Amino acid sequence: MNIKRNNGVTLVALIVTVIILLIIAGIATYSGIGIIRNANLEALKTNMLLIEAKAKEYVEEVSFKMGPTPDENNRANVRKSVYEDEAGLKKGTDSGLSTPSEIPTSDATCYYVSPDTLSKWGIDNIELEDGEGYFVKFDETNLTVEVYNNIGFNGKYTLTEIDQIEI
């Protein structure tokens, strides 16, 4: 009597195993990319919120120093003394960074937040990529601040827009 024994893995079983492993690897990679993307978005939001909180202090200070009815000379002098002297901010056009058109760097109330300014504000733990920068547009009349990032996230550059992104 001849009994044939199969002591190995068939080619079909091997192919099925490899296909299952590839599917699992694809799912894991896709999930990992989503987790990294979400972490990058949250880090950007956190950085922008820190800058916004500090910038709002300066808006309130300028508004207080200008008084109830400032004239344009007084407004410009107070703005310069608080933002450029005390905060160490630079005009948006002085950043040397390439910025999207959505960032109003030519506006008189838009400033570049340099690494030195971040350090002066006590938030120097923000790590900047090459060519990355933050800009702040001040509105003393309405006591508001808009924070911009020149790299942005998916074509969105302002904190208001980035805050609305859901992943």
C-alpha cells in the first residue's frame, strides 16, 4: 500500500497567507498615516493658540494705551511702541519668508513672529520647520487677533480655518 503524505505548505496556502499579510500591512500603514497627520494638525493648532493668547495681551495693552478716541498719529506711535519695541515683533514684510497671498503681510497691523519674539513671550518650545513662520494680524478696534502660519495645513493658513478642520 502506497500512502502519500503531504508534509509541506502548498503553494495556494502560501499565496493566501502573503495576501492576508499584505492587507494587514496596508491597513496598518493607512491608520499610521492618519495618526501622524492628526498629530501634526493638533501641534499646529496648539502653537497657533499659544501665539494667539500672547498676542491678545498686546492688543489689549495697545487699546488701553490709545484711549477712547485715538488719532492716527497716537495710534501709530502706541502700536509701534508696544508691538515693535515691547513685543519685538517685525512688520510682516520684514520676515524674509515666502508667504501665501492669504497672509496680509503688507498690512500695517500684520507682524511676523520671529523666534526671538517667541522666546521673549516665553513660548520658545515651538519648533519651526525650514521656511516656516507665524504671522499675527492685530485689530485693536475689535480687540481681536488672527494668527497665520505660512505653511498652513491643506491650503488653510489662519487659525480660524485650521480650527475647523476635522480629521
